[in-house]
Amino acid sequence: MKNMLEEIGYNMKDVVETLEKNYEEALKNENFYELVSKLNYPKKELMKYTSRLEDCAKEYEHCKYCKSLLECQNTLSGYAYLPCVRDRGLNFEYQMCRYRKKIEENSKYLNNITIFEGSEELKKTSMKEIDVKDKNRHSAIKWIQNFIKSYEKNPYQKGLYLYGNFGVGKSYFISALFNELAKKDVKSVIVFWPDFLRSLKFSVGNDYKNKAEFMEKYEKVRKAPLLLIDDIGAEVTTEWGRDEIFCPLVQYRMEQKLPTFFTSNLDLKLLEEHFSCSKNKTNEVKATRIISRIEQLTDQIEMVSMNRRK
């Protein structure tokens, strides 16, 4: 028994010596030495992780001399696999590089914009990218610029009903406005209305959890400081969607004086016709009431131009 214990002891001694030898050899690398020196961690513990630390040293070196995110040579672009001491233990994790951090910080304002059933590409819109040479856009551009200037002093003002032919950039315009105000920490919601109605309808017809999600989503839309109802008039008119969803929504926002924006291919007269018909029923009174609320909520501008989606 004694001989066996002695043999185990000798084997452990060999292992420790090998670990130490490999660690000392690794220390000859400048980047490895810099990396472990910053850890302020016991050598006897670091020796156990020499191989992983060498991998980290390679990523550390890449970051050390990197000039931009486009030059990143690490396994995960914009991140470095590095060691850190936490809770008295040695951990290895991916840490964001300085360039990635800058990008994240510069785009943090986009968290102020929520999109339901629409394209996340709308978050990439910018007032600087709007074509100002097209005279057909001048009235809309001027309106948006005035709204941005006046919003800080008066957040309770009219929104915009922006209508015109397909693909002229109506959604882009309003999204760019929202992005500009998001930089000032103003929260907004963008809703692609036809798909949003379909998702709500699905939620209502399912279990309690979906109904709870429906209420949470609907309330967020209803109470948003800024709201864009995108492509209104493209949905199929139903009594439920018109009377139970849309009408209470615009009624609330009108009462609370919350800026509300709409984009549509229809002018208000055609939109009234759209709302008046559901299946085989016609209800001009309800349609007229809705249009009256939209008129109180918004200024109306027509934007006619070439289709920019081609």
C-alpha cells in the first residue's frame, strides 16, 4: 500500500513539473506574459490552464494590434476569448472589443424603437439618407423637420397621415423621424397593421398565455409615446378589427393627445370607403367616426413619387 501511494506521489510530482515547465515556456511569449500578469492569480492555478491561456493570448494579440472591426481575426468577430477572475475563480469568456463596444453604444438608442410585425430594417433609416432633391417630398420633409424641432417642447401634438403611391418611401420617412427622436431617448412603436391584426386575432383564439401576450402587446401599442400604424387600409376590414381594435386605439390616442402616424396608399376618402365595408355589411357611420378621429390626430400630406423599391 505504501509503495502504491509513493508511486502516485511521484506521478503527481511529474505532472506538476510538466505543467510548470510548459507554463514557463509559454511565459516567453510577450502576449502570454502580459495577459497572465494582468490576472493577478496564483501561478500554481494558472499552470493548469496553459493551453487555454495560449489560445487566449493569440486573440489578445489580435486585439492588441487591430485597427478596425473589419480587420478582426478572432474566432468571433468583435469579441476576444479571454480569461478573467470572478468569485475567486478563473473563468474564460468572450469579451466585447473596443470597436464592437463603440458600435453597440452608438446604436443603443435603437432600443427605444419597438417594431411589431414589420421589418427591422426600418431601424436603419436616417434623416441624412433622405433624398431632398425630389420636390414631391419637400412638404413631408419640412413637416418632419418641424416636428422634430418642436417635439421636445411639446410632446402632445398632431402626428401625420402620409399617403401616396406604393414604394415612395412613406414608412422610411416616419421611421427616420422616430430614429432621430430615439437618440433623445424618446420611445416609439412601429406596427405593420395588416400582419399585426392577424397576429392579434390568432392570440385571441388561443390559450390564456397568448391572450395575456395579446393584452401586453396591444397596451404597448396603445400607450406608445410615438406610434406609426404602417400601411393602414391594406388589411381586410372586419367588424372585430375595426370596432374592437382600431377604433378604441385611435380614440384613446386622441383623448391622450399622443402623436400618431399613419402611412397608406389611400387618401382619407378612400380609407373611409375601406372602413365602411366588412364582408356583406356596410356601416358608413362607424367609418366616418374613424376618419374624424384620424383627422383630429393628424395632418395629411400626399407624397407622390417614383417607386424606390424597384
